[in-house]
Amino acid sequence: MINKLLLLGLAVVSFATLANDSTGYVGTGGINYIKNNNIAMATEDLFISKDKIDVAYQFKNLTDHDITETIVFPLPVMSGLGEGDYADTERMLNSFQVLVDGEAITPNRHVRIAFYPDIKDEYGVLSLDFNHSDAIDVTTEIMQCGVTESMLLNTWTRNESSEEIDNIIEACANPKLQQLTDTHSWGVQVIYSWQQTFKANAITKVEHHYSPLVGGGIIVFSDLTTDEYKNFCVDNNFIRKLKQSKLEPERPTMSSQELSYILTTGANWAKPIGTFTLTIERAPDEIVSLCWDDSLQKINATQFRAIKTDFIPQHDIHLLFL
């Protein structure tokens, strides 16, 4: 057997700035393996809606021996700044499921805390840079000072203020922590892991099911043409459909919801994805915009589908629902 450390999961992006009165969202995704030359992704079937993300993969072990991997599924880093309005992280945490060859597995859960460099925008508003190369893991030091895993988890789900952890860090005599507090702020990450064996010359089926982190709020109709929404490819055709809809774009504002899916990590395999199927679902009274090509076609009143072969994803998916 060959043992390697792989990454599977929700690639981390910084919190997006949405409109006033909005909730934050972070990009969620699927397989995020390190480059693996022995395992190919034969198929990926991805279903995205505001309520759920379902991903079904078929992996082919290209060798004549079993390969056992330690698989890690990291959820997004949640800021310890204690400010802002966030998407429903607890719902996502409770909904996370993994099935292997049709059987549900219970992965191990790890709760980590790390310091990240402080960054400020032009108005002096503080946020975090969740660049993993700059992260300084302080889980051991924090717990030696009295912070428990339960406290960290409560911070991630926003069920408890981060002030208690701040007070413990301030009172802790650990010089490493004291040095970091001047230039860094902390964030908490929940990580799942499990051992997975890919049988020799065989297909292994892996499924993920979870509720995505959805942001949204009230936006100004005229702002749809600004750079803030370029990731959603809002174009003239979208504006035309909006005007033809029952959303009454003459009003100065409207409600919106946004979510992202990290797709580009699907390129980290021995070959391109053999067959990739994308299905997007919206509510009957919504229109949706995203960056994709003409392969995405309407298949019924609420769903769109694209099918690609030998697919190498080049861009992540950003969805705007109005």
C-alpha cells in the first residue's frame, strides 16, 4: 500500500463584501487533492442550489496495487474578530455527510486556531488574510492557556462571543501569542479527516452532501453593472431578462443571494475529469447569473445543466440569485 496525505474539501477564500445589510459568504467546494498521478477522477456529478450541494465522484485507481490516503476536508476559516453578519455556518457543519461506495462514514473532526496577518481596507476596516502560507497554527499554545475545543467550535458556529478567547490570550504568558497579537488576528477552522483505500484498478465512489454558505442582502439595481458583480458575469442578456421578469427592476433596490463553489481543485488529478455534469437549481420566481459557456442549458422550469468530457476546470463558480 502507498500512504500519502491528501486534501479533500472546501477551499478557503476570504469573506466577500456584499451590499449593505448583507450576510457574508465564503466559497465552498469539493475535492481538493494534492496533485495525484495514480488516481483519476472518472466522473463528477455536481448539483448546486441554495439549500444543498450534492457531489458524486467516481475515482479510478490506475495502478495494480491498493492506495490508502489520509483524506482531509477543511471547512472555511471563520474570523475571530467577532464582527459582521455571517452565513449559517452551524447549518453547514451539521449537514456535512460523506458516503463511500454508498456507505456513510463518520470522519474525525479537528478544531484548529491560527493567527493570520491583519489587513485593512481604504476605510481602515480590519479583516483577515486567510492565506494558508501565512497562517501560524497556535492550537497547542492556546489550549495550554485554557481555551477548550468547545470554545473554539462555538466561535466557528457563532454561538458564543470570541471575547472570552481574546481575554484568555491577553492573560496568557506565552511569548509567541503575545508577539502575534500586535500584527495578527485569529481564525478558527473545522477540519474533517479519514483514511480511504482506493482498490487496485477499481472505481471508488465518494459522495458529499452539505448545505452551502449563502450570503445575500439588499442591492441597488444599478450596481449590477459594476465590478463588484463581475464574478457573476452579469451582462446585457441578464439585465434584459431581469427587466422582463416580475422583479420590477424600476425599484431602486432588490433582494439577492450569492454563493460560490470552488471548482478549480478538480484539476489536481492524473487526467482531466472524464465526464463532468453540472446541475444548478433556482426557485421558480428567481433568475440566476454565473460565468459559464453555452453548454449550460435549461432542462426544466427551475434547473440548468451542463455536461463536459475530458474537463479541466479553469474557473470557480459564482452564483447570483435575484
